[in-house]
Amino acid sequence: MKYYSTNRRCPAVDLKTAVLQGLAPDGGLYMPEQLLVLRREFWTNWKEKSFAELSLEVLTPWLGDSVPGDELGIMVEDAFNFDVPLCQIEERVNVLELFGGPTCAFKDFAARLMARLVRYFVQQENHRLTILVATSGDTGSAVASGFLGVPDIDVVILYPRGKVSDIQERQLCGMGGNVAALRVEGTFDDCQALVKQAFVDQEIQAKRPLGSANSINIARLLPQMCYYFWAMARLGGKQPVVVSVPSGNFGNLTAGLMAQRMGLPVDRFVAATNNNDAVPRFLMTGEYKPLPSKATISNAMDVGNPSNFVRMLELFDHDAKAMAKVLSGYSFSDDATQSAIGDVFGRSGYVLDPHGAVGYLGLKTELQKRPDTVGIFLETAHPAKFAAVVEPCIGQAVEAPARLAQYLELEPKSTSLANDFQALKTFLLSS
Ligand SMILES: *Cc1c(COP(=O)(O)O)cnc(C)c1O
């Protein structure tokens, strides 16, 4: 499998090159040249497979010619070593809980598999690699946790000062070791712009080769296909299925759309966003007008100009109508999100986090229009990660799982960075 750049101004490359480069040299994002459909035999017993077995089958077509099957099998088992429950919380409403990993957010799936892949590829090279990553909250900690202590790899995280939750900041800044955290005087979009600029800077790349662990990296995207298959296998009914994905940078949803192309029988997807609604507006009007990001209570989705949108366009040959045939988009205010957290808790006792609540609202909106369907929404973080938002909505405390509580003990250590490329360059070349 070769991966081409969405800007089409550089040659297609193999998986290893795409993963180690992150962003293509022409500034585009890598996409697979073909969209592979699973063999017919896959479907005979897919519902009996374990999460790791299913994942290995789903990933082999994309990764199999770059990583030997037994190696890939070990990576997948190792990376996906936690439960992924699908629970029904209301009639026709199922939640896929994706927060079972060490940092309690769905990004653990991709970050953990990616860390193993990158380590495998870096071992074949003879230089160190610095993983440079911008985060709106959860990416940084998942990536830091995935790469912590991996030999020959350093991690540098940029996050917007004052725009991540307390526990997120402790997770980002408390790892130490080969992980450095930079708090930037700016927004997430500023952090992302700084990172993108660093990748195309020849001097930095020559002196300190950089890799990316943002969802621009194809290695972040591919692992996220697996749990869509898992969820559909658990549901097992005959009704059409709608899957609602709370979205920011749209890597998660893009992976779902790719799973659908592989043959997964999802009827329809919902792009559910907070007030950062460039994609829902596009689906409505056919015009893409990104705006600066706005701060909301679902901060991991505060993305004004989602980087994976171009990948979604590629999947549909830049045809807005074709995209709207399988994808609906809705955005929800903070007020609506808070009410949903309270209402769902009151009705079923289920505690949503603010991101999952946006996904829930998106699903409910779509289900109303499609009475013959059942739905799944993705719960992308544990509510205890956003206790300050969730607790007032439900009127009681949310207990943090032990793996999350341990971070509260950590003293956050980070370095302040001006929102200025030269400052980042100086840091990278001198530390
Ligand atoms: C990153 C994140 C999202 C958004 O995922 P994208 O792939 O960027 O759309 C949603 N919820 C949580 C909790 C996240 O950390």
C-alpha cells in the first residue's frame, strides 16, 4: 500500500515514510492510494473475534506490507489491552465507551498503537526522533503515555495555556522522562500552526528530525477504524445503524468513514460538534468556511479548522452532495451539552462527559429523523477527566478511576512559550 499526499505535489510513499514524516513534504496529509474492501470470508465469523483479533484483520490490509504479521499481532495485543464496552442506555441508544486506556480518552487507542509502530520503524533508522505534537487536551497525554520511556524517541508537546482542564494539564506535564511540555500563549489552532511550520523547516528537520503524532499522522488514523467494527459486531441487530462521533479535528470520524468503505455496514454517520461548527455548516451549505476556534466546555473539540477535513473531502472526491448522503452534521451549544449531561443522568444514571454528550445529542437528533434506525454514539473520554463541568450538571461527585487519580498527585512541570515560531525553533534546537 502506498500513501499519497492530499496536495499531490510529492511522490506517494510507503507506510514507514508516511508515519515517520507525519505531514507530507508538500504540506499535504497522507492518504492510502486505494480503499480496500475486506474479503468476503472476513464476515463469516467477525462477531466471534476478540478485539485484538478483529483489529489485526482490519489493520493488515493497510499495514501488512510494512510490518510482518506476527509483529503486528503483538503490537495490536499490547496496545489494545483494555475493555471496550458497548452499553445500551436508552431505547435505540447505545454508547461505545472508548476511555478504557491509561489516559481515559479514546486517543489512547491510536497513540498506543502508533508508539509501537514508530518504535519499530525508528529501530531501522540510525537517528533519534522527536515527536512534536499540538494538543487541545487529550492528544498530548495519550501520546506522552504511549511514548513514555521509548528509547531513541523524545516527545515535545505544545498546549494552549489556560485552555486545558486541570487533570489534563497534570497528565501532560507530569510524565517527565523523555516528554517535555510547552504551554503556549495562544489557542490550539496557534499550537497546530506552530507545529506545522516546524515540520516544513529544513534547518530543524536537518538538526533534529521531527515526527508528528497529531491526527495528521496516518498512524493516528488507521487504529481508530478498529472499534467501529467491534461496536457493530456487538450490536448485531438487523436495523440500519447510525453512528454519532463527537468531533474536533475529525480524525475519529474519518476513520469511521474509512471503516465504512472497507465494508462495515454503518448506514449513516453524524458529525457532532460544539460551537466550532465548520463541518456541520459545510454539510448544510456546501461551503467550507473555517473560523477561529472558540473555547467551549468540550475543549478537546475546540478546533476551528479541522485538519482531517481534507481527508474527508478526498474520500468523497470533493463532492459535498456525496458526503451529505452518508453524513449528517449538527452542532450544540454548551448549554445544550450541560442539559444533556443532567437529563441523561436523571433518566438512566449514566454519566456523560461533555464530548460524549455532544455525540449523544447528535445521535438523538438523527434518530428522531429516522425512526427505523438504532444508534451508537462514541464516549470519547471518562467523565472524571472533566469533573469540573460534569459535577454541577449531575449534582454529585464523579469518581476518578485509579489510573486517572494517580495523575492528581503529579506536580505539573512545563515551559512557557511565546506564540512565535522563532521561539519554538530556538527551543527545539537548543534543548
Ligand atoms: C480529541 C477528542 C475528540 C475529537 O476527536 P477528533 O478525532 O479530533 O475529531 C473528542 N473527544 C475527546 C475526549 C477528545 O479527546
